[in-house]
Amino acid sequence: MQTTKDLIKQYYDAFNRQDMKAFLNCLSDNVVHDINQRGCQKGKDAFSKFMDHMNHCYKETAMDLVIMVNEDGSRAAAEFIIEGTYLVTDEGLPEAKQQQYRLPVGAFFSIDDNKISRVTNYYNMQDWLDQVTKQ
């Protein structure tokens, strides 16, 4: 059985490769996804649709990943830098012009039966807006 740290690393490795099959395989079917300043979604299908949208509008890579796990492996946190390009205008956001951005991100996870059952992401949206509007 893989460790929680290995599971989270596998999740981000698949994210960086844009291997959505491997990425989604890390999730439980009833995963709860708390989206930074945009509400909550439930279920792997909703998460898959969210990622399709994100991959259409943004090209992102998680860099400098640090993973922390509690003693029993039921919870984890990750801190990293997201390096990205804003590809296609996202609804309600500034016009996309291939702007580059770099943001610190914190992510929090719950783990059940060796699958991610909750993902909560936090980053500074105003920092992102400042970066993409000044280019």
C-alpha cells in the first residue's frame, strides 16, 4: 500500500503531466473539492469537469512541492508554487493574453481508503489578478 505522501506526490506528478486519468485516479468517487474563493463541488465527475475547464483556460505546473502528513496518514497538506500561463479568458476574469504568473499555494487533503476524499486549495486571488492585469 502506498503512503499518503506518495499519493499526494502522485497527484501532483499527474497534474504536472496533465495526465487527467492518473490525476483523477487519486481521488475517491465522492471527493469534496473546495475551490479557492469559488465554493465547493462534490464528486469525481464534477472535479473532472472543473479540471477540463482549468486545463482549457490555464497551463499550470506545481513547483517546489513540500508535502506534510499527519501521524495516521488521514490528512495531508502541500505547499508549492504554481507557475502558469493564462491561455483563454475565464468567465468573469480579465482578458487572457498568454500572461505568465507565479503564485504560492496551500492545499489540504483528507484521505480515506488510500484515496483523496477532500481537496481544499488556497492562493491569493488578488495577487493573481495583479500579475495578469499588469502584463
